[in-house]
Amino acid sequence: MRRLLFLRMLLRRRACACPLVLLLALLCLCYQTLKVDRNQDQTRSESQEVLIETRRLISALEDLQEETQARSSQHRRRQAVVLVGRHRLSDPEVGLHQRVLRQMDYEVHVTRFAETSSFLRTQQGAGGWSLLLCLSSSERSCLRRVSFSHLQQRQMVNLLPELMEAFADAGGGLCHFYSRLTEPDIPMKPQSCGSSNQKPPFPPQHSDHAPSPGHAPLVAMVNVFVLVTSVRPLTSFLHEAGVVRTSENAAGQQTQIRTFLLQQLGGASSQQAWVHIQTVVGAVLRASTNQEQEAGGRCLLCFQLLTFTLMFSGSTTPVVVQVDTAVAPLRDASFSGAITRDLVLEDSLRFLLPLPTQLSSETLRRQYGGCRGTRSSCLSQDEFLLLLRFHQQLRTPSAFHLLHPPSSSSSAPLSLSSLLLRISRHYELQRSSREANEPANQQSASWQPEGSCVDPHLRQIYTDPPLTLTPPFSPALKEYRAEVPFDTVTVRIRPEPVSAACVVHLDNHRGPRTANFPVGLGNSRISILVTDAAGPRPVVMTIYTVHVYRESRPSLPMFGDHVTCSFLQDCGLPVQPGVSCGLRPHASSQSPVRPCSSAHVPGRWVVPCLSCSDNRTCDWREVAWQPDGCYHPLVERPLLQDCMTDRKVLFIGDSTNRGMMYFLMERVNSSLEDWGKAHDTLVYQNLNQGRTQVSYSYYPQFWLEKNQRPTFREALLQLLNRSGPLENSNQTVLVVGGVQWLNIDHLRTVQEVLGRESLSEVLVVVKSLGMGFHLPVDGIRSLSLIEIQNLFRENGDIISTAKRLGYQVIDTFSITMGRYKEFLQGRCACHFHEVEKRRSSNPPDHVASTRRKTRAGPGPGSRSTVLDTEQEVGPNTPTYHVRGAVNQVYSEILLSRLCPENR
């Protein structure tokens, strides 16, 4: 084209009108054209020859791979050693390595450090270990004890000394190579290496690149994960997933890097940014390693995972601000870092470990004669193993994309590096051809995996705090148990599915994917549903269950001298700011001699301790509620049955009110034979040999729409009608209240309805407000400390109003606030009772003293909820028991008001 333009210029000039000049120009043009055509034919011939030889090489590698796999399948199990350092054996990262390695038929040996591993010391020969994984806190131990230059051909280690030396504290790196950079324009901060670098600040925006129309400049911190499989020659891969922090999401979020760039920048600019990421990371890797030698004196199959933190400040070219020699989790409290770490680690192991780790000299000699290679390029056995490994990595579907050598590199003299480049170009051409033949909608669909949930299993269950699951997590196992100490009141859980096409929900098919769960005393259950959301309605495919057992408060039995301590509120939740919290020496050690005249007498908890300054020295089994200056009598069962004869007790309220009802039923009957989590109206007529009736109405019905919920007046009238006929005396008892819905308007409604129904003389007992909704739990309201303090003041108004109306009041707020951590099952953390099923011919031995106590009932360690168990129960008859020490205290106060000593 340039020659034709030159000829036209000559023809246009007047000075070139001479026929001789034109002839010379034509001769020159013909000569140049013939020469170029000859060169092009020669280049085309050479290219065809290179293409044919590359195909022959790949065909030979495929044949060799099949033979190597056939030979390796006959070998015994490979041995893997995992050095965990300071990691706990229950850490998800440790469990992940063990699980994946066992799935890949490795025998796994776990130990702390290389110095303490007897297996590493004794198994150095041909029958020794094949894989050594050094987790982050054991890297120094590996570098000290492992001789990387003397490893056998089949042995793999997840460290590359060259990269550790360049980047890590353990290798003395700290970017010392930065001063020797031959590419001065590499966008990298000189302090980017080692742990001494602080958390990179969020980037300011100073754009030198015009964003695509409709897109803002890119300002973000992006963590990308690079797998280096060889240093000389350099081969590396970039994982498709990354963690992105933006101004809108400072905690960070796992995402597909190219998807994120496409959303932020649009088509052309996103592709440019993707290329710049690869260019910048590749330049840093080249600069940090010595490229002068291509072989010898190094670990052949060692590999290293690196985390590059890239900063975008409005440009499509990032700056490297941090390099970690591991998969670095997020520094913020988030599951995203741990989930991404485990994803990348598992993908790396599955990407690397199926590969052949040993070649037979016999095989190479038979296939390639004395010179293994192409075009007279002789390769050593180690070099051919690198070629075979690289070839299999490129043809294996994975989340890793080739980073180096880039397929766009210029050709070089024939060598191992050039052969690697040929193989990468071959697969790049295949990929480009495949994408060109795909419809556009299929290409876009590949960004977001969709379809049916074909593999409905979990990859991992992430929890905060970390739970030690028994048995250890495995996708095939569906049920687990874990224990947590008393002070652990919530567990945040995030299950991660194997397939992105599966959707995980907690508790039910509409539940959240990640949630805080309150952990009550004793057993709690968390259900994890793996669903297929491809259809119009999600279909539950698999259910995992985690049973969490929370221990009781640590208790020290009293065998000798002790002091009596008391407390009203816990220092972890100061409901009354002006009142002391925690244990204090109890002012009076003498037992009160007179019964309390009302249910709402102020009081406090008392407990025997060795020292009031340390709650770990207390015998919490003997903790009891002590009213000021009096006691609530404990009603024995014969007196209780006589007192409850021909009486009707009506309960209206929520589940906390229902817990008091079931406690009363068990105390009267000596056993509880009927129970359910009722959310409607119930009537029990089989109590006390049919002489006592108990009825219950659930209020408020919060699960209904507001315009469909019955009002308190309607619910109360329905309960009265269902329980009738009712006597206008204290033979009829109305117990009203709940955890936090009650207010003084409800009390006025009670007075109005009872007066209109001619029941103004019935005994009304008000259960006041109580602790609950104080934990940050997903899906329900959560009260702040100020809101709880305001609620306590509102509780005082309810008590005052109830007293003015002549009602009995049980101040459950004061009773529950000091022991708010002792809630049982339930998301509201407001249930201080639980009904457990029993099937036995011998109910528990409930024993209680008839002496006057300084408490309303027995302590939480005493088994005295039911006083008399002479009633026979058949061996196959299911019975139930109401447990919960706090519920027992205010329920016994209720019984003492129903059956006072002077009645």
C-alpha cells in the first residue's frame, strides 16, 4: 500500500513526467513487490511449520499424559503433610485442606511445624511425602527446614523461595527488589510488601481517564489472587474471583473481577482495565524474580499463591499497594474474606494436584529418542515435566486464567519459554474461535452462572465465632453438633453452596442467606436449606442441621466458707444507669420471716460465692430471687391442688405468658401431658382430676397483616366467651401480659371489658414487661441500650397503673434483666422457659423443702419444679417438663398470689 501511494505521488509531480523516471520507478516497485512476496511466502511457510510442530507437540503431550495417568493410578496413595503453625485444628482453612486432599486420595498428616514433624524427618525417600502445605504461620519453619534445591521430582511445596524472598517477611523480602526494577514505570508502591505495610487507605479520585458514557470513574480497592506455578520460566495464573471494596461497600464483597469491571466501566473500558490488571501484575512478577536462568537448582513443582491489592483512583490502570504471600482475608469483620480465601484455596488444589508429578525416563526415550523436543530443541526430563504440567493446566476447565506467559508475547529463540508460549497461543486460539462461534446471549450468560441446582451441597459452613463442628464438615454429611461457652449468646452463620446455581436459606425457604442466631442455654437448632430457585417457586433439595449446645454459667460448688453476694443487673447491659451492676456483698444474711404482701415487691438475685469480685467463684446452681424484707411462699402440691379446685385461670398474652401457664399446669397435675406452641385459643379441662380449667389466648397475632389482626379487646372477649361460664370472684383468675407489647391502655381495656361483662371482682394478675429483643438478630427488631432503658421506665408506669387498678403485678423485667443471658430457645432471646419431652415410667425426682426459703422456688440446679410425683405414668405415655430457672421464679410468685397462706 505504501508503494502504491509513493507511485501516485511520483505521477502527480511535474518533474516526474519524464518516461525514464517512470520506468525506473516501475522497475523498483516490481523488484520490491517480488521480494516482499518471497519473504511473505517464506514467513507463511515457517508459520505453517511452527503450527504443525505445535500440534505434534500437543498431541505428544496428550499421549504422554494418558500414559502417565495410567501409571500413576497403579501407585499407592500419596502422602500429604499439612503444617498448621498457630492455626487451630478446628479452623475452616485446616479442615478445607484435609477434606480436599482426602477427596483426591491423599493420606493427610497434620502437624504444627516442620521441626516437630516426625513424618517429615523419617519419610524422605521414594515412599515419603508427595505434598507439603505450609499454612501462613508455619512459613518460616518450612523455609528453615526444607531444602528446596534437593527435593525429588515428585515432591510439591506451596512455597516458592524466590517469591518469599521478594515479598514476605519470612523470606526477608519487603520489596527489596524495588530498587533494582528495570521497568521504572511499573505502578507499584515501594512499601507494598510484607506485614509491615499498614492497611492501604481508600483511594482518592483523580481521574486521568475518561470513563465510558453513563459510567463514573472507577474508584476501588481490588484484591486479586495469583497462582505462580514456576519462576524460571515464569508461569502464573489469575483467579477470576476477587474482593472489591468501594465507598458504598467498605467491608468488601466477593465478585467476579471482569463482571465488576463491566458493571463499573462498560464494555470497551472494562476490557482495557482487565488487560491493565494483567499487565501490572505480570510486570511486578517479572521484576521480582531473576529471569537470567531457566532451569536448575530449584523446586520443580513448587507453587505459590499471592494476593495483590490493586488501587483504582479513577484510571483504568491500577497501582499495586499490597502484595501478600498467601490468600489474604479481609481485615474487616466479614465472611467475604474467609469465603473467598477458601474458594481460591480449593480451586488451587483442584487445579494443581491431579497433574502428573513424575516422568519415566523409559517413556521419554521410547517416544522421543535421545532428544526430547521439537526442531532439534533438546529438553531435559524436568523441562518436559514442566511442559506436560503447563499443558494440562491450560486444558483443565477452572477459575484460573493464564497470566504469564501472555499469548500476545513476541516470539523468541526456541527454548522452554517459547514452547510454553506456543502451547498458550494454541489454546488461546481455540478459546477465541469457540467464543466467536457462540451466540452473544450465551457469552453474556457465562458471566452469571444460572440454571438448575444440580449439585445441592454446601462447600463450607462459616460461623462467627468459629464453631468446632462434630463431625468435621464434609459436603456429604448433613447433621452436625457444636458447643459454645455460656458467654456466647449469638452465632453468625453463612453457608456457602458448591454451585452458584443453588440458593441457601436459613430456617425456612424464605429465610436469609446470612444471619445472626441467638444461642439459648442448652440445645438450639439451625436449619440450612439448599434450594433450587430456577423455577417459579424454590424447591428444597437438601437440608443441613447444626445443633448448638450452649453451656450453663460456670459454677463452683460450695464446700466450705463462702459469702453471700447479690446483683440486680449485669454490667454487660446496664438497664438502670444509676444503679450498681454486677456482684456486690449482700447487705443482710438473715432470712426474712414474713411472706410478701404483693407480687411486685422489689428484690435482687442472691448467690453464694468465695468472692463477690469474681463471678467464677460462685455456685450458680444456688442462685435465688430475694425480695426485699419478705419471701414468696412456696406452695406445696396438696395445698396447690386444694386451692385450685373449682377455679378457672385464663391467660392472654404471648409465648412468655404461655410458659407460665404450662408451669402452673405441671405443678398442679404433677406432670404435663399436653403441650404445644399454640398461637390461638386453647382450653384445658383435665387438670387437677377435672376440677381446674385453664384457658389461653395468644396475643398479639403479629404474623397477620395489621388490618387483619384481632384487637386486644376482641381477643379478650373471645377468651372470656370460650372459658365461660365464669364466676365473678377470685375463683376466676385472669393473667395478662407478655414480653414487650403490654401498655397502660391494655390495662384500661381489661378494666372496661371486665366491668361490662360483670366480672369486675375476678383476680387479675399482670405479668409486666421483660427482657428480650436485646440481641442483634436478623429478621426481627433489635433494641438499642437506650430503647431498653426507656422500656424499663415504661415498665414502671405499667406497674403503677396496675396497682392503682387493684391488680396484682409480677415485675418480670426486674427479675429477667440481671439474667438476660440465660434465655432459652427462640429468636427473640425472651424465652426463659422451654418444654422438653420425656418418655419414662419414672418422672424426675422433684424434691423441695417445705421450710421457709429466701427464694420463691428452688434454684436452677435443684430439680424441684414439681413437688409431688406419686401419680403413676405409663411407660409409653409421653410427658413433658417445663424447664427454665428464671421462668420458674416468677411462675412460683404467681402461684403464691393465687394461693396465699392467709387465703
